[in-house]
Amino acid sequence: MVMVYYATRGGSFRNPLDWVFDLAMRVPGILIGVSVHEFAHAKMADALGDPTPRMQGRVTLNPARHFDLIGLISLVIIGFGWGKPVMISPRNFQNIRRDSFLVSVAGVATNFVVAALFSGIYEYFWMRAYASAFWASSFGGNLMIILQNVIWLNLVLMIFNLLPVPPLDGFNMLTEIFNLRRYGFWYSLYNHGFPILMVLILLGVTGRIMTPALSAIFPALLRLWYPLLSVLM
């Protein structure tokens, strides 16, 4: 299951018009982030020999195939939601632990790649538009906000899903690396994973982990492109 936790940049209902505008600026990032994450899980499983995601129509970038209605409504209203989990059948893999790990890591890795690519686009427009009328225009300003949100949302998905708490990808990756199913506590932890995750969110533990990581990675991605673009432009 992919959890979408956006409280690091949560909106506000105090001004409905501002809230609607803020949501509109985030929608592209939400659609792209969740769709590529789930598509990556499905595509990797399909490539490793499991036909389950393809039979369920999940090997696609179509957002309609990856969003859960209740999860989407929850995301819009309170800033926390979820997408449809990609169902896999590990028995179809040649190497169950290795291939299950690759399926888990595919989603977060793809979110990082997308964030890096959009940071390059953002930096390109910034360098081209710097000290120009484009940056100050309504279209240019809104475009830059949308690009920022695409980068930010993909990083949120990546970091959040790397947390070692079930049912997130980070927990599944640790499960396969250390073969945790050998231990009795694994089943109890997995079965109670969602309530544990909710408690961590409500107590602000996830936010305290994610905010410093986001604050470090986001500007680092932008700086990554500057030398290359400086040469090309």
C-alpha cells in the first residue's frame, strides 16, 4: 500500500479560495507521484514474471487505475490518503526474496527519478526566467509552483514509504533483506502495522523524520542541475 502523507505542506480551510488554489497547484504532483509509484511496483512485478498486476490492469500510468476513492477524498480534505495497493503473487517469482525486494524498491526509486527530472526542468526555467518578466507573470509563477509541488510530492512519497513501518515499502524491503518472516514478531507487527503508522503520524513522529530529510534533499536536487545547465545554456 502506498500512503500519501502531505502534512509537511498541509493546506488550510481558513480561506476557501486559497485552499482551492493551493489544491489545484498540488493536483499534478499528486497524480504524477502516486501513478508512477504504483506503476513502478506493477511494472517490476510484471517484468519479474508475476502476471497479477497486468491482469488487474495496473501496468499503466493512468491515474484512474491507481487511486482509491476514499483515500483520494481523505487526501484532499485532511492531507493524508492512499492509493490502491498493487497486488502481487510472490510465488510467481524465480527468487521470492530478491524479486519481492525489487518490487518494493521500484516505487520509491521511481519517485526519486521523477523528482530529479522535474528539478532539472524547474532549474532550467528558473535560469531562463531569472530576472525576467516570465518569473513575475501569473503563468510563470504558477508553473514554478506546480513544478515545485511535483518535486516535493515525489520526495514525500519516497521518504514516507521508506519508513520501516508496515505496510510501507521500507518495512517490506527490510523484511526481504533480513528474512524477518522467520521471527514470530513479524506477523504481529505486520497485522498491527496500520494502527501503529496512524499513531506515529498523529504524534508527529513521521513529520519530525520527514521534514529535515525533505529540507535537505529538495535544495540538493536543484543544485545538482546547476553546473550542467550553466554549461549548456
